[in-house]
Amino acid sequence: ASVNFMNLITARASQRWKEVGVRKTIGAHKMQMFTQFSIESALLGVFSFVIGVLLAVVLTPIVNQLLDRSLSMVYFLSNPLIMGGALVATVLLSFIAGIYPAVYLASFSIIKILRGRQEESRKSVFQSSLVVIQFGLAIAMIICTFIVVQQLYFIKNKDIGLNKDHILLVDMNQEANSVFNTLKNELKNSSLIRGVTASGQRLGNNFHQWGFKLRTDSIQGLTPSNVNVDYDYLDVYEMELVSGRKFSTDRPRDNGYAFIINESFARELGLDDPVGVAAGHSWYPDDSLGTIIGVVKDFNFNSLHYKINTLSMVVHPDWGYDELSVKVDGNRIEAAIAEVERIWNNLVPGWPFQYSFLDEHFESLYRSDKQMESVVSIMAALAILIACLGLFGLAAISTEKKIKEIGIRKVLGASLGNILFHLSRNFASLVIIAFIIFSPVTFIFMQRWLENFADRIDIEIWVFIVGLFIALVIALATISFHTLRAALQNPVKALRDD
């Protein structure tokens, strides 16, 4: 906004040449002229502040909905310190933004004004620089929005190695653990339930990391993530077994002495085939170790911000479970929830039925990233809007100054296309310059943001090309109103004064 203010005030300076010339002729000094124009800037800041407050009140509910926040303007409006500080800051910013235009206007030469030849080359460079900055930021925001949306789409659709759809999660306590087998059997008997299991921790959370050892003791310091699971854990979550077998209730030693590890842990162990190797937690006596019975394909049991950690799963009901996982019929979810609640209340009356869905839990892991998507999208829209408003004003002033030149070109036979190209090329070149300057910075910034994800997309060149194309289309569409009007004007009317 400040850039637009500086640009438009400076651009319209030619319309105040005679005013400045008259004031200087009757004795006005540079400081007096500077003071006048600075006060004008400050007053515009006051009016802008009032409009800004009204817009903030109107737009706050929309922002709250987009960002999942509960912001309120009541506190700010009722606090004189905040409002006063904001007003002072706005006026001060307006004053600072008006310094260059004020200095520029106050420095006009009376002789050049009277001759109608006030120097504009320095002003043109300044205006062009501001347009480049504005559209550079707009292009950067457009590119950032594309990349953030791409990454979140990638996260949403990536195969994480397990099925998280229609999984109902219920918090368990000691009472629920004491009747777990009965609870599990009754739930499985329902036609609305597709599978039941339990675990010591919820997928999507950080699992405990315990010491782990092999009988060979060839590797020290093994600390994989560990989770206590039920026998049907792999089936309910549809995890892919790479080698070995699953847990079985028909094998007594599977209770506490059988381990299923993931591929990452198998690679860390450095064994061609870890199935059958004696192993256990670090506190297991060497003569009472269990056995690795299987290897599952790597799956993301946490946010994609993190790489897949080494993992060990064990069935140990005596340790207790914290999370009941119920796979329900996806076509009858509401009825299934009611059925699970009914069975739960019958068997676990002393603990409230509190449930959530696993897919929603995984989505919550990326809440801050989705909020960033909303913020970047809003910033991109605002950057484009502000840049277009400034460009719209500059185009009006530019075409107005060239109206006689356009008339002469038409008289000499220039086509409509040639005139439009002549009027638009300078603005288009500024957008391209902005793209060249800001694209590398945007690439570096977004590359670093993507480094927060262990699984991420690659930034592709088409994102930048599309960003430039959108910026050019918006810029040319913005100035087209004035350029078309000037190009279609009767040349006789344009040249009448001469």
C-alpha cells in the first residue's frame, strides 16, 4: 500500500507542476512545500486508518474461518492504547511514504515548469523499481501457493503403508483392558464392524523408544520405536508383511516373546533375513530372549515431517492398551458408531465413550501446514490486488500523458495491435524483470520449507512458468482498460489542443 501511495503520488506530480510553480513564484520555500505535501500524506493516512478498521471488523469472521481461530476486534477497538498506537503508526508510515513524493514535488524547477519540461527520468526509474518490487512479491506469493498446495496434496494422497480409513479410535482405561477380550469378541460379532484391535499408543503419535538387543550382541545402542499391539493389529490396519508371519493366538510364546519389525529396522540390523533371530528388549535376560517372527513393509506411523523410524511391535496384553481401534463399515458409519457405543457402555460403564477417527487425527498433524496454505493464499491475493491497484493507476496516468503520441501514431497508420503493444510492453517488461529477480529467492525459500518434510515433492519449473504467466495476464488485463480506451480514441480529439 505504501509503495502504491509513493508511486501514484509521484506519477501524478506532473498535474501539480503549475501549482508548485505558482506557489514558488509568490515566495513559497522548499520547506513550506515539503511540509504541505507531508501533511497531505498524513491526512490520507488518517482516512486510510478509518477505512482499515472498518474492513478489519467486516473481514475478521472470514479470517477466523480460514485460519480456524477465534480472533475478536472488540478487545482492540476498546483498548485506547492499541488503537492510538495503530493510528500513530499509520500516520507515521504515511508520512514516511510521502517523504520522497514531497521532496520530489518541492524540488521542481520554476523555469522548467513554465517551459513544460520538468525532468522525469529519475522519477521513471523510481516508479519502475516500485512496480518491480510489488509484482515480484505477488509472483513469489503465487509460486509459494502452488508449491504449498502441491505438497499438501501429496501428503493427503501418499500411500503411507497402511489403511487409515474408517478406523474408529476409543481411549481405553484399566476397566476396558480387564474386559478387552469380551469387548473385542462382541464388536467382531456385529455386522457393522470389519475388525477390532488395540495398541499401547495411537498411530500418528511418537512411540516410545526402548533399548533392543540381539543374542549375537553384534550391534550396540539399538533404540527402535516400540509399540505394544494386539494380535490382529496388522490385519486391521492392512499392513503388508514382507517376510515371516503375523502374530498368532495359537502360539503361546507370541505373547511377549515374538517381535515383528519394519524394513528400516531390518536394514539397521544388517541381516539378510532377520526372521528367526533371537532378540528382545534390553531388559530381557540373554537366556530368555524372544524371536523376530516377521518383517512388515515400512509405513508412516507419524507425520510425514519425519522420516520412518525403526520400529518393533510386540504383543504384551499384561502391559495394557491405551487405544482401541475399530474398523467400521464405511457405508454405515453413524450406525456403526452407535453400535460401538452401545457395546462399550454395557461392558465399560465406568469410563466414558470418547472416540475419534484415525484419518482425522493424521490430518490434524498438518493443521499448521494447512493454515500456512490459507495464509499464503490470502497474502497472494492481497499482493496481486495491491499490485493491480497501483498498476491500474499508473496505467491511467501513463496513457493520459501519451494520448497525443497515440493520436499521432494512429494518424500515421499504426494499427490497434501496434498501439496496444507499445503501451503495454513497458509494464510487461517490468513483470518479467520482477520474475527474474524474485524467482531464485522464492525457490530457495520454498526449498527450505520443504526440507521440513521427510517425504516431499520436487519443485518443478512449470510452477514458475505458470506464476509468470498468471502475473503477466493479470498485469495486462489490469492496464487493458486504459490502453484500449486510449487506442480507440479519435485521434482528432486527442490532437485538438495542438
